[in-house]
Amino acid sequence: MKKDLAILNLRASSLVIFRQLLSDPVMSRFRDMLFSIEKGENKEEIISAYSAFTALLYEHTPDWSKYVADLVLEDDNFYIRKKATDDHIPKTMEDCLRHELELLEDLSQVTPGAIKNAIGYYHYLPEWEVSPMDLKELYRMRTDRVKVEGYGIFTGSRAFRLDDRGEIVPVRYPDGQRLDQLFGYERQRDLIVKNTEAFLSGQGKSNLLLYGDAGTGKSSTVKAVANAFSGEGLRLVEIKKNQLGFLSPVIEQLSANPLKFILFIDDLSFSGGDDDFASMKAMLEGSIVSGGDNLVIYATSNRRHLVKESLSDRDGDDIHRNDTIQEITSLAARFGQTITFERPQKDEYLMIARRLAEDNGMATDGDFAKEAEAFAVRCGGRTPRAAKQFVELKKMSL
């Protein structure tokens, strides 16, 4: 048994396609345990290695087989990238894939009992689970659907953000907003849905600017649309305004991916002399974004022209003042469409409040309308956000 485990560990060192799996913390702990057995270390050291592996595995799942399968299916490697772009894959690489999947399947079937027998220790040790699986078939299914399921980090989440270094990372708990949870603004949503459908089908696309008052559902609509089409290979990448400097490398990274991406910029606005203004303008004017078939920008803003313009901007000493004013106020025109979200009138606001309440199983008779209107006045005006907050507070009081 010791010899079998040693050979299995040696085979793992030969991984090529899935080589980066060897640096995974749990996989590393597993191999440390096998190394300690192979080197004939004392039982205390082997049991310590055994327990360190089990403790780290338990943080994810008690099922070692499932953990290995998830590693394999979510791995970003040169083979899956070739599959995603329909590149020719030589027979030698296909043979390598087959052997590596067989090896990883063997690794995933190592039981606690096998380890105990190898070290001759039969007292209690915490155990992990193993489950039968066909990794070759699972991986074939993954590669068949790579253009809608993606690979690497894009298989496990539908929403992403940029970290402080500009790296794309998954959103751990993405907003689950659904289109059927949004009321009012049907015309605006229909425009966004149609643009997204055209984008996904390759029939054309427009970069969208969603303009309007705060609380009118601009951001919620973008997230709901992204959620609705995530099963068709759509992912959302949220970029903060102060991260626009990372836009070019992000686009370069995503442009070869088989998935489609909404680059979502929320609450977009600029001030005079803002360095990001020129960067955003260049992106919209026909450089990289417009040439990327799998990328589109959806931005929201409370400012129609996106730029905070003061009277001093108009009265400054720029000899070409009119040209300057036109430049800073025309950025919005560089979006393919501007979709306006205006504050609802009283009847529409009350309709939204009623439908939200009914969706939560609440009655809307009696003083409901009067209370909803009074709440809007206290909150600074009628908006879908105010309607939602009113319904949530009323539900808590029931």
C-alpha cells in the first residue's frame, strides 16, 4: 500500500495540463501527507500531516472526490482555452489530457482507510468522504459547454469585480435581483433586454448609459438583466469609476474569452481635469471596447452629461472655451443609447408600491396608498427605492 501511494504521488508530479492544481493548498496538504508516508516519518508526523490535510479539506467540503472534481472543472489551462477558441488540439495533447484525468480520478479515490493501513494506525482519526465519478466524462461535458459555462473563475460565479490591483475576482454573494421583481419602467427594461439579446446573439450591440434620478432602479435593472442571461454565457464585471485606469488590461484579458461580458460602471461622473475622463472617452470612441465582440459597457449616472460642470468652466480663460465645453458635455453622446429613468408620477409610484406589496403577500387596501405617499414625502420623493423601503418597513410592522 505504501508503494502504491508513493507511485500515485510520483505520477502527480508529472502533471502538465493541470499543473497549477499542484499549488492548490488542499492538494499540497494531501501530497505532503503522501510524502511523509513515503519517507517513513514517525507516526506522529504522519498523523499531523493527515490531520492538517483533513482540516483544510473540511473548510471546503468533507468529500475529497468532489473537491478534486471541482478543481479540475474550474481550472484555467491551455487545453480548455484552445477548446474555447476551437483551436486544433494535437493527439499528443489529447493523450496527455486522458492520462492526467485518470491520475486525478485515482487521487480523488484515496480513502482514509488506505492511509491508516499504510501507516499501521487503527485508532480514531477524522475521516473524509470519497464518491465514485468519471472525471473524463465530466470534463468532456465541461468542454462541450465551455462557451456558455466558461472556464477558470468564470465557471463558479455570474458576477465579478476588480480588486485594488485591477484583478478580476468573483463576487462572493452576488445580488440575486430578478427582472420579475422589478415593477414600472417596462419600456426602459425592454430596451436593455433587447440590446442584451442582440449582443448575445452576435447581431449587434450598443454601449448603454442609464441616466436618471437616484433610486429609480438603474443599477438593479442591469444586475437583473445579467442574472437573467447568465445561463446563456453572460457575466457581469463591475468596475468602479476610480478603476477606469484598469479598463484596457481588463478588456485585453476578457477579449479572448468565449463568454460575453457586461462591463458595468455604476454612478459614473467626472469632474474638471479628471484623468479618467480621457480614458473613458477613448474607450467609447472606437478603440478597444467597440472592437471586442464579447464586451459591452453598461453605465449608470445621475448626470446626463456625466461631467460636473461649474460656471467657472464656462468663464475660464481657455481661448477655445466653446470647444472645451462641448467636449466635456458630449461624453454621453458616445454611448450607443441613453435610456432615461425619470422619477415616477404619483399613480406609477403607487402602482409600484402595490405590486411590491402583493409580491410579498400583503394587502393594499385601506390607508395603503395614503401611507405610501406620506413615506415618499418623508424620503425626499417618489422612487421605486422609496416604494421598496416602504413595503419592507410595513412588512416588518405586521
